[in-house]
Amino acid sequence: MTSTFLGTQDSLSHYRCPDWFRDAKFGIWSHWGPQSIPGDDDWDAVAPLLPGEHVDHILPGPSEWYARHMYVPGHRAYRHHLQRWGHPSQHGWQDVVKTWRAERFDPQALAKRYAAAGAKYLVSLAVHHDNFDLWDSRHHPWNAVQVGPRRDIVGAWRDAAEANGLRFGVSEHLGASYSWFQTSHGSDAEGPFAGVPYDGADPARQDYYHPPLPGFTEHVASQWYTADGAAQERWSARMRDLLERYDPDFFYTDGGIPFGKVGLDVMAWYYNRNAARRGRLEAVYAYKDIGSGLFFPEGGVQDVERGGLAEINPLPWQTDTTLGGWFYWSGQRYRSTTDIIHSLVDIVSRNGNLLLDLPQRPDGTLAPACERFLDEMAAWMAVHGEAIHGTRPWHVAGEGPTPVRGGHFNEGAVYRPEDVRFTVAADGSLYVIALGVPTQSLLVQALASSSRPIAGIRLLGSDEPVAWSRTDAGVLLPAPQRPPSREAIAWRITWAP
């Protein structure tokens, strides 16, 4: 069993990421809650874009951050709310939440499909910035058991994960809510409702909208995490309740570690509790170097939102992204399976994992694009999963003509079959993964004749002999006559003794 952690950066810097996470490589995230409700509407009809208005590349759907933006006059979500629900002084976010039913939510069926698609961990959103808990919360009456679905969403996902052999995790976005949701305490500056407080300003409703924080302007929170001590302690109590009830092996915070010593104490308590219950430390805490808060990568797992790293990281890390928008909306565009596979391969070659959100409709079902992705991903993983799961990075991540970009919100590179990535199996065999299907022989320069002697090369998913050759320039791999995949193909190289 690991030594007991203290709530200090020095103590927590001795953390070591467990092998289950390093082996998993791919997880699926149910980033789903009541903010999916407005996504069912025809936004172009209800709240069309104004001249010069555009969809934010970071928040690609108009329902993203709806609960905050519906209290910002002029925002598309505010205009939508006026048309769909009425003025936020009379019909606020909590009135929308009450309509959420999740009536077709079948976590067991979804988890079975996620496992078939190669996911090794399943993460449930537990609370987003809208301050609605998706579990049977001891400290917050606005939760999915008492309001809306009247169902323990987090508990249902945990049971489904366990039944399908998946590690279970939760994500929290509550830390920013104490400042982020202060827009609900404002009022219109002009128009027929000028000066009329929104529903969040009603003292009787502040069990949902948070008490007003000192020093904030009427509409705009000035920081991601509040310095208010009472708010920080409420966050701590709710997170401990969540982690104690559902005992996850994975915990994600949307930002840096919140609230200084308060966050460090929760982090240490989570690690210590997990190690005591497992007999060894199995817990993973993922957090970012953006959104303020503390960040020291050796204390947990670095998370990169909708992006990646340009180099191999000696420490395990994770990208989180989505197939469409973070919350479902009917007009969204979806990334292709090819795009996701290329991202996954690139991330794994750099010692990372991919956590992918599949947007769910308000009723809990998936859009056809998500269903199609799961089928295509399952087919690809059935052949190529050995080049992903349980692997480790080689001494170089890859090679090819496409530049590699790192950082948050920096995804969407279009790769070519000449772009290859490398991973290493537990027995030392090397996988060469082409990000596409070459139509002519592929030269792998990192395998020039000066490197280790090769015993044999096999194309995964094929009985076709590989007539490879080696020169001072590298190893030449012939284009397969019958490619086993149209998204990406992989060769396994075994070394001579």
C-alpha cells in the first residue's frame, strides 16, 4: 500500500499513475445533463444567428454553457430562452431543469457498446457549471434524484461500468460554478424588463443559484475560481460526498486543482481512501493547466482539452474532446471516425489517453452519428486494439509530412497515409501505424538499417505476406493489396534476438 498523502504539493508530487490507466488508452465520457434540453430545439428558427455572430470554436454548439449564457442579454442563448421559455426573471434555469426526464436512458446498453468500441473506462459527468448534481447528493437538494429524472444518474453509470468490465470515473465542473453562475443574479440593463432581477437573485432560490459573491459585477464573473471561503467549503463537502458514495478510480476537474489548500486536501483524501480500499493506489485525478487553480503535473494526470501535446510526455496524460458539441444540439456537426482514430493514435504515441464525449439527447439516447461511430470504432479496434491497449511510447512518437500542433483547443489536423506513429507492446514488439491507407510503398525512416535487426513484419488483420525491405534510408513497407481498414492500418515488427 502506498504511503499516506498529505494535502501539500510536496507530498502529492510522489504520486505515481497506476498501470490500469496507462494501459487503458481510451475512455468514453457521458458529458450529459439538463443543458442538453435546449439542444432539441431548431435554433435557426427560434434564435437565428445575428449578422456578424458566429459559433465559438471552443463551444461549438449554441446550447454550450446555456445555463450561464441565458442570463447574458444579447447572447444567442438569452434570445433562445426568451422565445422558448420567457424572461429569466420569471422563468429561469431551474424551471428548465424540472422538465428533464432522461426517459430513454439505458446505461447498461450504452456501456456494453462502449466496451465493444474499445473503451476501457467510462466517465459520468457528476455536476456541470449549472450546479445540478447528477447523484443523490447529501448536500444539495437540486439533484437528479429529487428533481427532473428522479434517478441516480451517476450511480446508474457506475453499475453499468462495473457490469461491463470498465473502470469508472466522474467529472466535476462545480468549482467554477460559484463565480460562473453569478450571471443569474443580474438583470437587463435596458428594455421592458430593465432592472428587474433574474430569478437567481431571489434569496429563496439561492440554494440552487449560489449566494451572491462580493466584488462581482452584475453579469460577469471575474475569475474561474472564487476566493470565497464558504463556497470553497461547500465544494469540498459535495466532492467528498460524490467520491465516497461512488468510489471512482478516475476523477476529473475542469480546470486546475481548485481552491488551494482546500483542493489539495480533497486530492490527498481521495488518494488515501482509494489506496486503503484497493490495497494499492488505483486513483487517477486529471486536471488542467488552464482555468486557474493549482497545476503540478507530477501530482496527477495532465488533461488537455480538445488538443494534445507535440512531444512524448514522460508522464501519462490525457486529451478530452467530443465527437460533436459538449452538449447535444440538433444542428451540430460530428467528427468522423477516421478523425478520432487518428487523434487516438497520435495521442497514444505520445504517452497519452483519449477521453471522448458522445453527446446524448435529453432522453439519454445517442444521435445516429454517435451510433455509427461506435460500430466503426468497434470494427477498427477488433483488428488494431493490440497496437493501442497496453502499449507504451517508443523513443520517437512518429514521422511524416503533417506538422504536429500542441496545446488546448488545437485539434483537427488532417493527416496523410505518410504520417506514421509508433507504439510498443509489452513484449517489446513495435507497431508502425499509418494514419490512412498507403497506395504506394511507405518508407519508415526511423527504421533505417543502423537500428535493431528485424525478425519479421506482420500487417494486423491480414494474412497477406509483407514483402518488406530495408536500406540505409529506412524500412520500405509495400501498400497492402487488401487493406484491413480504411481509417488507419498497423504493422507489428518483431526484433531479432
